[in-house]
Amino acid sequence: MPGHSDPGFDTLALHAGAAPDPATGARAVPIHLTTSFVFENSEHAASLFNMERAGHVYSRISNPTNAVLEERVAALEGGAGAIATASGQAALHLAISTIAGAGSHIVSSSALYGGSHNLLHYTLSRFGIETTFVKPGDIDAWRAAIRPNTKLLFGETLGNPGLDVLDIPTVSALAHEHGLPLLVDSTFTTPWLMKPFDHGADLVFHSATKFLSGHGTVIGGVLVDSGQFDWAAAFAAHGRFAELAQPYEGFHGMVFAEESSVGAFLLRARREGLRDFGACMSPHSAWLILQGIETLPLRMARHVENTRKVVQFLAAHSMVASVGYPELESHPSHALAKRLLPRGCGSIFSFDLRGSRQQGVAFIEALKIFSHLANVGDCRSLVIHPASTTHFRMDDAALAQAGITAGTIRLSIGLEDADDLIDDLKRALKIAEKAGA
Amino acid sequence: MDVVFRADLPVYAYAGGKPFDPALPCIVFIHGALNDHSVWTLLARWFAHHGHGVLAVDLPGHGRSSGPPQASVEAAADWLLALLDAAGVAKAALVGHSMGSLIALEAAARAPERATRLVMVGTAYPMKVSDSLLDTSRDDPLRAIDMVNAFSHSGFAAKPSYPGPGAWLHGADRALMRRVQAGQKGVNLFHHDFGVCNAYAGGLQAAAQVRCASHLVLGERDQMTAPKQAREIGQALRATVHTVPAGHALMAEAPDAVLAALRKALS
């Protein structure tokens, strides 16, 4: 018996949640493009609606193809289950709306994707959910920001824009000390680089649009529950999370934490959040993301290998003022990265070009392989120049406040030949240098 | 629902999403080692909404029930019968899984007039645990949880998942066992529960005392309690055997098939 355990990551990436289709024998996961599922009889229908039996009713709530994706991502993360959503933003919204409402408060890392910052700072505040932003490495600030109405601590494994590594063991310990869960956006790292649940996180979400899909073809998100946070105990101790520990009139008076000791959060998220907000994933999107996940281990290894070569090249180039990659000793999160991200720090990073905003534009426009667009985590290499795109309305002082210079360039390193990527960058840097002459 | 049992030792039993009515035909569900009531909730909910009073208990020291864990199958059976008294239940069908099936058997033997049915799910007798697994459960319970979890599931894709689509059964069961283990600060509950299973030697004598109809519900791919290991106790009970396409975690892997078997057994 000793030695027997769950399969390894690569095996789960191919098999978790899927088996040959019992109806047809199809080996690959079928795409179940159907809105609804026929009931066996009236009693079966009633028992499905009352959660006396498990099964599919309507594809906004659940779908067999989506369920394979959900189980697979949960397996890779080491979680108890997952919910596929229309986008990563929808996954973040679903996580928050399941346990927070008007009068609730969130403590969040300030090093966030702009879309997440918008949701927390502007949009959710319109609905009465307030957020305090703290620097991810300032544990005293995290602690000081917690209030009686706080419901959640939130951060990214690798924060935007500087790739601050979230100290998940420390922040999760603080959260648990206060009877709170830690939610982590794991988009940049994927479970291949880090499993946040192993370090104490309670909930994880991904923009599956990025590395999980990996091919720049689909928008989607996945919200995963570790099953480790005891919502009933937190309610008993602190009075929080009545949403899960008390009867919910919106679903048969169900007490979700009684129905499932470790799946209460996902039960409510699906039975309320997907049902009422409706940000579900198309089964076709789920299938595309599953295709991507099957090669996730191979792709992530290559992403990291290529990135290390590109980082090394850029760090030694005279036109580059600095490179912000946590594997470099100069990066403020270097020590934490060595501990939490031994397989690598992903393939998205920024570097600062010496020179003017115009030189940055010249650099971008000279690139042939890198695509200039607003996405990351594609198999193709991508580039964006924040000062002339996402942050173009800011003057230099405002850019500095945001941690961006006129020459900051963000790269997402793909799967091409590393030598070709370096040649492309070398040529574009030469042209940028000439543009400043 | 919380059952008034002893004021200083609260006992929890899931009643299927309805107020418990002791006047209805009662079914008591008893979970296995390092589990709690939540392994039964779909089935318990179905029976509660189809004319039964249901008590899916958390055994002492497991889940929401406090107190030290019972030291033996016999002690747990006595505890269960006392619980029925506290809940105002005169007679009940006893349905147990794994370790819980031994407790159901022993309770049906100790109070044969009170057991209307005996259903042993995922069972074996004797329920011997290998020395290596006992040692691992003592020395490295989290490792033992992973081992048992891997042994308890028959594949990577039991559908439609429990308690619903999107649940990863391996991960959910591991999280449950870790949660229940962590709930007992002073006792290595996993080692204790396995020891209770391993030590129980009264199964055949108990079977001779049982008067109600008996049923075995077995997972045809069960590696923890293989169907052949239940043959002797099944014969002693003259039990009807139902097999379902699952491993040891058969309520999670095949909830509809287990429901069908229980409907036959309890009809």
C-alpha cells in the first residue's frame, strides 16, 4: 500500500474528469452543445431541482463538457471542485458575490491586473462592497486593513505590473487567524508553476484565456475551491458567512455548509451565482480550454525556458535600463520566488527601455515576431507598450506613480525558437536606439 | 439538526433538508472512518423528501459532533441506540458505510427489535487493515489519507460527480478527511478509526442476532473492501447483495446506483 497515491500532474492534465463517452465510445471529450437535458420522468426532474440527485438540468448551471474542465482544473490545483465561467473577470466576480454583499469589505493587494482593480475599486463600490488596497509585501498593512465586515483577502500570485510574488503562506496565515479566506488569482503561474492551495490559499481563480487555453482563441475563467476553509466554523466564531452557514431562502432554505462540508462554497456559487448572474462558459469554450490544458505541462516548461533566455539577453543589453523578473537577484521578490516558484516565474515580465516614449513606439513597431496586442499567455510572443496604449493619457509623473516609465515594455514570451525571439528583439532595440539619435 | 443527547456533548445529524419527524419511518445513515454526514446528503435528502424521517449522523469526534470518538464498534453501536432514544425513534433502518456498516450491524444485533432493515454499504468482515497502512495512519496520517483516497476511487471521472457537476471527487474526499482529522486535536482520529475497524471481531456473532432483512451494497471495483471480503458476512446475514459500478467511495462515485439499491432494500 505505501507508495500508492493520486496520479501525477501530467497524467491529470490528460485524464482528470474525463473517460471514454459511455454512449458512443468517443475517447476525446465530446462537446455537449445543448441548452438542456431531458428528465427521465417527473420524479427525476423534481429530485434534480431539489438537489436529491446529481445531474445536469440547464447549461447555464452545469454542462457535461464544462464539468470535465472544472474537474480537471480542480485536480491540477489540488482542489475539491471548480466552476467554469464566462471569463476570468466573471470568476472573480463569482468568488466575491458568493460570500460578500452590500456592507462587505475586501482587503486586496494593490498589485493587480487593471481589470480586477476596476472591478474592486469602481464597480463593486457602487454595489456597497468596499476594498482597501495594500502593498502585497506589507503584512502589517494587510493586518491593519482587516475590519469586522471584511470577507476576503485577495491577491495575485505574481502581481501586476512588477511581478511582486504574493507571500501566500504569510497572508493566508493572517487571513485564517481572523477567520477569513484568501482568494488568489493564479493566472500568471498556472498550477504547473505553483499550487496556491499547498501554501494556504483557500480559493483560486484563473483567466483561462491565458496559459490554460494557451492559444489565444477563447475567453474563459475557472474558480476553484480548495474545500479546506471551514465556513461553518468561521460563522460560529466570527458571525461571518451566514451565506453558507445559515438557511438560504433563495434555494429551498438550504444550509450549504450542512449539505457539503467541503463543497459549500461551490454549491452556493453554482446554485445562486451561475443561476442568477448567469456568467457561464460555453461548452465549446470549455472544450478549447481542455485542448490547451492537455499540453499545459509541455508548454509551461517551454515558456519558462524561452523566458529565461530572453531575460538573460535583455539584462545584458545596453539599451535596457532594467528587467523586472523575479528570478533576477535585483528583483525585490527574488527570495520569495526561489521559495514559492522553484519551477520558474512564468513568461510575462516588463523591462525598461532607455530613451523616450517615441523610442518605445519605434521599438514596438520594429518587432516582427512579437505581436502588439492586449493579451498575455499566448503560445505566440506578445508585446505592449503601456505608455502609448493602456496608460497613454498619463504624463511621465503619473506613469512613475503607477510604476511605469515612458520606456516600460511588457512582454509575454511564447513558444517560438528562443533564438528567433532574441534576434527580433535585438533588431528592434537597434532601431529604437537610432530613433533617439 | 442538533440532537439533544448530552448537554455537554452536542451531537449533529443531518435530517435531509427537512425538520426531522420521528413519527415517519426512520432511516439512520452512519458514515465511515474519517468521514462525516456529508457523504450521505444526496441520498438522505432523497429519502427525507420521499416519506422518511432521516438522521445522517456525525459520529462522536467527527464533523460537527463533539466528544471523544467511541473506542470500539460495540461502543459506537450503544451510542447509536442511545441517540435513537434521544431523538424519539423507536425503530429505524440502519444504513452504514465501511466502518459505519459494522456499527449498523452491531446495533442491529444489540437491539434486533428496533432495526427494521440492515444495509451494509462498502463493507467487509473482518475489516482488517494492513499493518503498513495502520503504521502510516499512525506516523503520517496525511500520507495515509492520500493512500486511502487513491484506493477508494475507481477512476478519474465518476459522473455526474458528488454532490454535483464540477466536484473533483479525489480532492473533495481528501479535503473532507483532512477536515475531520484536523477537528480532533488530541487524537489521531484516522489511526483510531482504522484501529476500530481492525479490532472488531464480533461480526458473525452479531449476524446471528439480527432479525430484520439485510442487504449488502458493494462496489464492484472496491479495493478497500473487495466484494469477496463480504461474502461470509453476507451469507451469515442471508443478505441480498446489490453491486454498483464503483470503488469504495460508492455513494460519491455512483449516487444514482446506490439510490436504486437502497430503494429496493428499504422498500
